[in-house]
Amino acid sequence: MNFTMANKPVVVVIGAGFAGAATAWRLALEGARVIVLEREPGPGSHASSQNASMLRHSLYEPEVVALCRETSAFLRQALEEGKDPHLFRPIGSLILGDKAQEEKLMRIGKSLREQGLPFAVLGPRDAARIVPALDGARFDLAVHGSADGLVDIHQLVRLYLRKAAELGAEIRLGTAVQGFAAEDGVILAVQTAREEIPCDSVVNAAGAWCGVIGAMAGAGRFHIEPRRRHLFVTKPLAMVNPDWPFVWHVGRKVYFRPDGQALMISPCDETVVSPGSPRLVDELGEIAIKRVAEVFPAIGHAVIDHGWAGLRTFTDGEHFLVGPDPDLKNFIWCACLGGHGMSTSAGVGRLAAAHSLGLPVDEALAKPFLPGRFASAV
């Protein structure tokens, strides 16, 4: 099977959020003919525009940290080109924990060390020198990762798509997938309301809808779980410095970051919901403020100004799905990134593109994300 045009393999990418946009760019770089299908009228309309904009290398799994490094390298290159001067602000992070989380924090340090990224382990006093709002806070140690930072998420999605389009990719907005033509375990074409698009492979980067798309293709053997998470922005606070690192307490399940003179905070809620636009639950704002007051008394007087809810999507074990489906080899999953879609986008896009085109991949890096190994049949 080969629907090549001018010797170019045809790859249909479903979804124009971070995963789909980055994959489209990498596919176009490799010379594929790329068609991106996005059901919404604009790209990155759901999870990609509803997250906290935090690029976080300070994670437990070294293979995920490696993917984050690819994204930060992409951002640095864009900054050096001078076209997107506000794309990334490397303000750093402070990942906090109590003594019970010491082993977890040491794992973060180990992952950062293995990837050659700068970090320091700090006690409460030194951490409070960096972020005075931590004065009197309830934690025992912190990992300070200076490579972390804030990304203009809307600009990043557009940048990936612009680079893909400059290389010939077609971005079709307002175009929903309605079905697939398949034969002998191979996808032959993707069907929309207007046409049937013959293709050599398909990338499922549909975010919270990835399970719906997978089932439609006959590839939905995995348990897919969208989970709602809330973000709230406070009214301005006099003590806030916009250049503070973002702060995440892994034991108390709360984080905050500067948002100008205000703070963006999250209670780290994880309610399983159906794919869609999740409803804001105002009571979660009260819970977030209460948790902030308990853990960070110096900012416990903060008042919520507004908030929203977004979706993060997981499969069993909370491992990514990046690679060919066990049953449909030319159906490539690029999904279930669990809130790390922006941070890992460049690396995930490169892996998904390589799988789509049958290119070699770093086996040690790719293996933990392969659907055949980590996804659970239902």
C-alpha cells in the first residue's frame, strides 16, 4: 500500500493541538505530504489552550525529561531566530515536598542529572529566599530546576503549524473525522463529511477524543480517561514578583505560578469526565484557596478573580501512548500525554513522525511509550 504523491508518503494527522501540530511539523521536515484535520474552527482549542503554560523538566521519568529537553531546545532556537521573542521565559521551578516525598524529589533530581539539566536541592530557608511567599510554608525540601519556565502556549501551537505549512502541510480546520476505510488491518483512507482521503498512515493526536477516534478506526483497545483539572487566577497581590519560579507541592497537591502581579493556582483536581468542554466548578476555587492558605500562609489571603477547567487525558498506568497500534500498524497513537503535551511536544512529535514513516527511533527512549507495551485491553 502506498498512496504517495510525487514520491511523498501521505500522512493524515487528526488534531491540531500540541501533539498534532508538532507531529505535522516533524512529518513535513521529513518530506511527507501532511494533512492535518481539526474538528474545531481554530487550532489548540481544548487542552492545548487551557493549561498553566508551564514547561516542566522537573519530572520523575528520565525518558519524559528527555522529550521535554527537545521542546526547550526548539524554543531556544525560536528565540535565537528572533521571530518569537516572548515565546518562552525560563523562570525556573521549585518542586516541594515533605519528608514523605523525599524519595520522589530525589528521583526528580536524578532524572535532571541524567539529562544534564541544572538543579539544586534546597531547604525551606533557601527556597524562601527565592520565593518569599514560601516563608512559613509547610514543606521540608525543594528541587530548584532552573531550566523550567513559562511558554506562550497559543504562540507555540501556531509556530508548529506555521513551520509545517511552510513545508507544504495542509491545515484543515472545522473538519471532523467521520470514519475510516480499512482492509486487512490497514487504514486505507480517512473519511470526512466532504471527502475520503487516501493515506499511508494516520496519527491519532485527538487529545481527549483520542479514544473516540481509536474506536472509530477499530483500534480502541485501550482504556482512555479524560480528567478535569481547574485553574484559578487570583486578584493582584502586592508581594508577587512576575519573575518568581512556579511552585508545586507534590505532597499537598497544590501549585501556583506568577501571572503578572496575580497568581495562577490549581488544587490539582482529577475528576474523570467525558470528552468535551468541562464545566467550571466554582467550589473548587474555594478548595484551592483553602489549600493555599494551609500550605502557603503568606499568600493565604488571596482572592479568586476568575478560573476555568481543562482536560488532561490518560491511559492505564498514566503512560503516554506514542507509536503504532498493536492491531492497525499504520494507525499511530500520539495521545494520553497526561498534562505534559506542551512540555514534551517537540519530542513526542518527532517520535510519532518517525513511527508514521517507518524511520528508526531511539529504542530506549521510544519503548516506554509504545501502545503495545503499556496500554491495557478493555
